[in-house]
Amino acid sequence: MNTPLIKLPVKTDAGEFTAGYSATGLAGLDFPKAGRASPRAAQKAASPAKIRGWHRLTAAALKNVLAGRAANKLPPLDWAGRTEFQKSVWRQLLKISPGQTKSYGEIAKAIGKPKAVRAVGGACGANPIPVLVPCHRILAANKRLGGFSGGLDWKRKLLAGEGVSL
DNA sequence: CTCCGCCTACCAA
DNA sequence: TTGGTAGGCGGAG
């Protein structure tokens, strides 16, 4: 049985993101979605102090990244139920600092599976915590944009905010 | 097993 | 430059 996540909003000048927490950490982050109601106040009040503490970190980190700065401190990330392959890819992403980019091929090489290039793309697409786990810093070979599950507009915007030009 | 994908390298226009 | 293609690998069903 998987308990539903506790959802909390993060207001930024780029819109209201929604963070989702499990009992062990931040498990998801959603881009602002037009027409989506803000998480209920009742749910906020009910959230344990532990989660509110994580949420402060999430909110600060998110604002940092949106401003082109390093996330700095992140709450624990809950990657339960994900495959080892995906986790190894995401761990690599966390090593990339703002303004840096890597290709899918480089990530594949870094995790010791140089030919799993396309699979790396799949893992990026399955990333439940975009922005903080910076899948947007992965470009296709030859520095082309590649894809982005959250929408290419976000990818462009995030990269531009970090001073990356294509 | 089959199908698909945030890929790549390569070849032809 | 664009466009098609085949190889490769992990994930979902």
C-alpha cells in the first residue's frame, strides 16, 4: 500500500510549484499547472513538523535554482520504488552545478554503461523531482536541446536562468 | 516477449 | 542544413 503524499505549495515568481512528501522525504515536485487548486490549507496544518522542515529546504532550494544559483541544501529525497538504474542516473545529475551541462552520453559513461544512452534519457524523463534533480542540465550530443518531460519551454527557461546558451 | 523513448552516429539529399 | 535509419538498453505491460 502506498500512502498518498502530503502536498504542499511553493510560490515562486515562476508560478506555484507543488512538492509531495512521503514519510521519508521529498518524493515529487510538480511544475505550476494552470487551473490546479492550491493544496488544501487543512493538509498544511496537518503536516508534521518534520515535513514542514523539509518543505522549508525545498522552497529555498527551488528558489535558488530558479535564480540560477546552487540548490544548496536539499531535504532527503525519497526514491523508493525506483530502479537502481534510475537512481544512479539521478545521483549523477545532482553532481552537475548550475550553468554546467552534460550530454546523455556523458551521463551514461559516468554510470559505467556507455551504451545506455537512450535509457539515460528515459531515466531523466522519469525523474519525479525536476529542477532540484537537474535533468534540465542534460543536453543531447552536439549541445542541442533534446527533450524535456516538463515541456521544452521550462528547459529553456531554466538553462537561460543559469546563463547557458545553446 | 513486444513496444516505446528527454539518444547517437551515419549517410543521403 | 534537414531527414531517414539502425543500433542499443532500460522500463512498462
